[in-house]
Amino acid sequence: MSFYISSEQIGDVAVLQCAGRVVGPESMTALKEAVTSLSQLRVIVLDVSSVEMLDVRCLGMLVFLHNWACATGIAVKLVNPSKLV
């Protein structure tokens, strides 16, 4: 299964629904671009309930996104991880 992101925005909050497998550079680039394109918001929620797998490089990307969000005053929240994630 590939990696997909759908988004919904309400006011200054966005929810990114992630699904599939976050492996390889294409999926990590998609995740980075999806999050960093929302720099005008106050809160970005990453719902990973439909994510089947994260590779170790994705953990590094999540750390990068956390640091980016802290530097720009945005709260990034990771919600609903499965036991495998």
C-alpha cells in the first residue's frame, strides 16, 4: 500500500489523515511538504490511525517536524498510532 494524506482545516487547526506505509523518500517528502505548507496555522494534528508502518527515517522526519513546529510557534500533535506504529 502507498502513502496517502488527506487534510481538513477548521479555523487555525488542520487535521492530516495519514494512511498506508511511510517508507522511502517519496512518502517522507509528502509528509514534510504537507506539514510545512501549513505554516500559517496554530495546530496541526497528524492522525496516523491508518498508517501501517513507519521506517526509522520517518522517525527522524517526525523529529524534524517537531523542531520546525517549535521554531515557528505551531503545535504538532501525533494522534491515534497503532501498536505497530
